[in-house]
Amino acid sequence: MPVPVIVDCDPGHDDVFALWLAAGHPSLDLLAVTTVGGNVPLEHTSRNARIALTIAAVAGVPVAAGAAGPIARKLETAESIHGENGLGGPDLPEPAEPLDDRSATDLIAQTVLGSPEPVAIIATGPITNIAIALRDRPELLGRIREIVWMGGSTERGNWTPYAEFNAWVDPEALALVVGSGIRFTMVGLNVTHQALVTGAVRERLAAIGNATARFGDELLEFFCRTNEEVFGMPDGPLHDPVAVAVLADPGCLELTHTRLDIELAGTETVGATSVDLGGVLRREPNAWVAAGLDVERFWTGLADAVARLA
């Protein structure tokens, strides 16, 4: 039976592929999408999520806007990677569906509480919306199956030397979610940097030949170029779909149960994810952390999902 999921995102090129994997994989049932300010401001992420569903002809999935910025900090965005509108590269069509009138918190709560099965949440941006929902709607705590988040790292960062972007934008929200007691999986740069968009990967996806694949190829052209300019990585890492793969194809990733703490006050380390892989702190494990990726299996699953779309 497919796992019912909500995707909370800040599209962003890689978020689009995460949405397509969630919508196109037979192991998942995409119930709702919520958006947050992150890669670009909220007005763009909310439009881009609807564009991603429009391109793939995914209908009937509500998209609601959430937090415009983090709980306690000023939003910093990532136009240097994603372009001014968040989806640099292709000409963007108008979304087929309007934005849902509900807030992200209300959509999350109504979806979770209205589902006969526990709902999983996949977050691919700053985790602000989920933190607000858990803070303001405590009745959700026993009804969420698990939370899988793309962000952090067991090693170094990509936005500061120690912090990955999603963690750095709203570390307070991340600490709240990790401390909620809900099963939490972190999919960090140590694993997503294995999901590189090589020339062979681009050819494989483009060969699918549908509208989704063609639009995706234009996204990847821009995304790989900016990753080379900013990070010196010509084969851009497609971070966000790897988090979706945790639920779509659990055998695709190796997870380890360990201690995860979030740095909130360090002068140089705020937003760092402290992953105690060696158990040196003797603290109770509180998270599952991705430690390995079957790269070929991941790309096969993503390509198959894209092929099932329009």
C-alpha cells in the first residue's frame, strides 16, 4: 500500500525533481504540498511548486503557502544557485491550479488528521512550516508517521564552512522538529553529493522524451551551470529527491540511528548539524541519518517516476 506523504518544499530546481519523484513513484501517495521561503522568497516557491505539478499533469494535489521566513531569523535566499525566480533556465508556464486558500499549517493538520493512515512528511527546504505545525497543533504528534528532511551534513556545510543551507536558514525550527519525538531522518550533503547530475544522467533523463523530462533537462542545464560557477561542481548534486527516496525505495539508502544536535549559537558554526556517529557524547540516539546511497538504484527510481508522468 503506498505511503501517504506531504511534501514541504522551497522550489528550487532539485525540489521540482523531488515533487516529481513523490508524484510518480508507485510506493508513494502524494496528498498535499506546502511551500516555505527558502531558496527564493515564498511567492516564487509557491508558484514554482504549482508549476512543477502542472508540467507533470499532476492534478488534485493542493498546494498551500506557509512561512515566508524562519522562526527567529531573517531569511537569506539562494538566487545564486536557482536564479531570481527559483527555476532559472526554462520559460515558466502559468500554473494550472490556484494556490489553496488554507495556510500550510492548516493544510498539514487537516491532511494528517483526515487520513486513515499515518502520514509521512518529506521536507526539502528550511523546516519552518513543520516546526510551526508541531508547535501550534500538538494533536499532530501522534498522527505523523515520520519526518524525512533533506539538509544538514555529517561533514562540512555548503552555505558556511559548517552549515548546510536548509539547516542554516532556520536552525531553531530544525531543533524543535528533531526534539519532537517523531521519527526523524536527516538526508545530508554527505549522501546527496553522491547524486551527481553527470552527462550520462542528463542523457538518460532526457531520453524519456515526455514533457516532464524536457522541462527537467532545461532545469538541469541551468542548475549544473550555477553549481559549477558557485561551488566548482559541474555535475550539480540533485539533493532533494534523495530524501524522497528514503520512503519511495527504502533499500536505496543506508541509515544509521544516532544522536543529532543542532548548533544554535556558534559564532562560526550556527546551523551546523552535530552528528555523533561515534557515540562519544553518550546521549540517546534521536534521529536516523543517511550514511550511504545506491546511486544507480536512485537514478533508476527517479527516471522511472519521471517516465510515469506527462
